[in-house]
Amino acid sequence: MSKKPVQFRLNGGDKAVFVDDGQNLLDVLRRGIGDFAPKYGCGQGTCGVCTVLIDGEPYLACLTLAETCEGREVQTASGLAPGPELHPLQKAFMEHFAAQCGFCTPGMLMAAKALLDRNPQPSREDVVEAIGGNICRCTGYEPIINAILAAASAAGRRPA
Amino acid sequence: MPVTVRTFASLGEAASTLGSEREARFLGGGTLLMRAINEGNPPFRTVVRTTDPRLKEIRTAGQRIVIGAGVTMAEILRIRELDFLHPVARTVGGPAVRSAATVGGNIFAEKPYGDLVVALLALDATVSVHGGYSAREVPLAEVLAQRGNGAPGVIEQVMIERPAQQGALRFRKVSRVRPKGVSVLSIAAHLPTSSGRIQGARIAYGAMAPTPIRAPAVERALEGRSLDREGIAQALAVAVDDCAPADDAIASAWYRREVLPVHLRRLLLGEAR
């Protein structure tokens, strides 16, 4: 099996890795780079726990052929809070008890970030739609929806 | 079994390679093939892909619309001129699936997936299939009928006529899980009217046969009728003619046959779910 060089940006930093033929982005992130924020759930594109942003759009890392990321910008939940301050979404998840076991949380956060980046003041329906591909077996979704709406509302109150 | 990924700059090279290697598959957005690779032991040894920008072309000027096979559901949702397809594209997966899932891939998606194709069938779509040297235009229905017989080439573009009137294209996906569930079945209807009478109806079903199908008996029964309870009665009576649904984990064939006329009625009369 041949190895292919791939260069991309990960959470603002340059990464250069060798990937196997057919290797998915999730595997490269977790085993190749050591970014364990995106989780391995189903490997079938069904659960959403591996959601990352590529060039600002949400993608399932398990279904993304790693070599297609050449030259692109990848963001994972690891990059949300580069310093000691939590990202507003992380803060809202904490304050609204939106994480129980926490397994779905990195994917939920990235799905929510994709939404708020595009639509800073979403409706409840928008939020439900945005996390429609992410499964949570603990919370019943309500605390997650409330956290995302609260993060949007807090961002709306912050001075620009 | 490990796979080999071969990337080509041009569609022609990709199509030639696909045609010359028996165990090769074409990669669109990856939502189908990557699942097989992740499972291990996929039924193919080579993955062919192309970076040819032609696959991303969208032309909406005029009556005839051209959509590149590499256009994703998310991209369709961003094009205002394709608003008649928005309700359909929105039913495909969640946002992260829609970023990757392509129009071309949808044509090869086995049920319960492939909802967009049902709408394209109701729009009487044709597709251009690139065989390596040149492309030929064939009806989408023909490609679907041949789907199990190996790769016909690489799907380059899908061509449709703009719906005859605003609201002429209707679509309903029936699923057990809200907001995002896979299809028990799906129905698309193109219903142009003249003086309140249907002229040239096209009805398509998803998950009511091995591939999406047209429903010619329903189309004939609607011709010249009005969209009211009396006008659609005969269409409902023949709703499951030509269907060959299967039992699967989503629903039984019996259930699909039972509920199809109910959902067809709701679609035709514009009733709420």
C-alpha cells in the first residue's frame, strides 16, 4: 500500500502527514496526528461524533478521504479554545448541562459552530436542523439545543 | 483488502480507468464508498476520483438546467435558482452529509438513500455519461435500470427542465424518525396544470422497487384531472401498480404498499402530514 503526502491546516497550524490509500480523515487526525477530539463512533456517517469543519463547512471525518484535504483548512473541537478561556459554545454547553457522557460533544460543538458561523441568530428549528445528523443517547437533546441558543443569544449581546 | 486510490485531473482519464478496471469504483463525495472501505473488505480494489472542475458546474440560465455530478446537496441549497430542489436536498442526511453527498452519488445510492434522484426522475432528467473519449446523454431512468450491471462510465452532469410552474414539483419523504430518518418511501410529483387540469404529470417513487421508479399508471390516471378528492381517486386506486417493494429493516413490503396511497393522497392534495 502506497503512502501519499498530504498537507493541510489543522486548527490554524500547518500539518504535513503521510496517509494510506483509502485512509479516512478521522483516522489521520486520531492515530496520525493525535487529535482525539473527533470521536470514532459508527464509521458509517450515521452518528456525527466525528464532525469537523473543512473550509468552514461541516463534514464527517470518517467519510472523508484524507487525501482530499490537501490544501484545506480543517477545524476540530480541539481548536475551539486555544487558550485558557473556553469558547462561548463550550461555556454554554457546560452551563446548560449539555454534556453527560460527553462522547457526542465534540461533534455537537462543531455542528453548532458551523451553524452559528453562518447564522449567528438561529431559530430553535435551525438548531434542530443543524444537529440533525448528530446522535446523543444521554441528554434527550433539549439541553444541547438550549445551550446552542444561549451561546447565540450571548454572542448577540456582546459588543462587536 | 486494501484499496488503491487513483486521482485524475480530467474526467476523461478517470472514465477510461474506470472502464478498464473491473474492480474499480468512482468516488464522488465519499458517503457511499468510504462506508464500505471503513467496514473493511470492500467489494472493489480501486477507487477512481477526479478533480475536473466540470463536475462542479451549475448552469441555471434558461429553461434547461445543468447540474454537475459533483455538486453537493449543500451547494444546491445555496443556489436560489434551484429553489424547487431545496426541500428535496434538505431531506438528505444532516448538514455534514449534505456537504459531501453529490448529485452523481445519489444516482448510485441504494435504498433507503437516494431521495434526490426520485425528484430528478419526476423532472424527467437526463444525464451525460462520460465513457472515456466522449460523453453521451441518456435518460436517468435508463441509468437507474442498468445500475446493477457495472459502471456505465462517469456521470458528468444531470440535465433537467425547469418545473413548468412555481410549485409544480412536490416531494414527500416518509420516515419514522424526525427530523432525520431514512426513507420508508419517498414520492416526487411534477404536476403542471392548465386551466386547473393536470397536463403531463410525472410521478416517481423511491424505495418502492429496487431502484427509484416512475409510476405510469398513476400518471395516466391523473391526466386531465383536477387536484381534488374526486380527481385523484383513480390515481390512488392504481398507486401501487408497477411497484415491487421489498421487506427490509426500515419497513415491510406490505407496509409500504399500505401507506403509499395515503402519502400520495396527501402529496397530491397538499395535505399536512
